[in-house]
Amino acid sequence: MNNNNTTKKQGFATMSPEKRKEIARKGGMTAHSKGSAYKLTSSDRSKGGAKSSGNFKHNPELAREAGRKGGKISKRGKRKSQ
């Protein structure tokens, strides 16, 4: 690791935005030609930007449960290393 806390760009980060866009375009075209691309339905369109019930913002209990699980795992890891 570098001593001055700088990191070198790797992979897609080294490419120009135009090159990344071209790669993404080719991937999208391939997915559509294979039939594996997501097809937007009229139901999807009617929902627009609505959030699902799995979203923490709209389901605080889900967020609390995830926090509890993360805390338990974090504490277990600390005990093992001590």
C-alpha cells in the first residue's frame, strides 16, 4: 500500500467515460439479443419510481433488524480476534 494514502485506478476506472459507455452498450445489446434483458412491463411503468417494501427508508423495522444482525456479527468477530 502507498504511504501517502493514494490509490491507483484499476479496471474500468482507468477507462474514459466514452469507452465505459461503449462496453455497457455492447453488453445491453447482447442481453437483448439473447433474450435475457429485463423487459419493462406496463405494471412497472405504472409504479414509476415507487420504492419496494424491502427498502429501509419505508420499512424501519427491517432497518432495525438488519442493524441488530450486523451488530451481532461485528461483536462476534471482535471476540475472536482478542
